[in-house]
Amino acid sequence: MKRLCRELLGTQLILEWKKIGDDIVVTLTGGDEHVGAVATGSFDKKSGRSYASVLSLPGHREDEIALNGAKMFSAASRSTTVFIVGIHLDNITKKEIMDIVKVSKEMVGELSAILEEGH
């Protein structure tokens, strides 16, 4: 697996990915690792558009990161992607959540650029 890491709030956010045939599986974890949301993305070669759908587990809020990431990864790689996100930090504040979302989006953007270059 390939990986990007960012240090934030005393923990590491870890974005890992690997190819499975032509498809890609990506995970983003931090703090107490778990599965909070899972999204799949696909790319329609006829229309040139990517699509995604997400499943979020009860009580988890990673769905927006997962959905947007899966769509971006599929568009960049022109393939099917699965994106699993699970980030948990105890006693987190609203500002800290916003910081994690911001850094997560930056990491998703960085991986999208890497995937696009590989295509």
C-alpha cells in the first residue's frame, strides 16, 4: 500500500491506497481507527463523469469526506474506487473537527492529483 500522512492534534491522519486490478481501494484513518463511512465511486467513460454513493454507520460523520473523495478518486483515475474513512478523537471540539475535515480534503486532493498523473 502507498501512503500519505499528516500530523494533526497529536495524532496521525493516514491515507493509504492500493490497486486491485484496474480499481482502487483507499482508506483514511486517524486516532481510534474504525470504519465510519464507506463510499464507492465509478467513472462513466461515455459521459466523462464520475458518480459516488456512500454508506455511513450510525453515529458517524465521515460520510461527506468519503463521498466526495470516492467521486474525486474515480474522476482522477477513471476507474472504480472504494473509500473507507474512520477518524475518531476523544473530546474533540468543533474547531478541531473543522481542522480534520480541512486536512482530510487536502489529502484527498493530493491523492487525486497523484492518481490523475498515473493516468
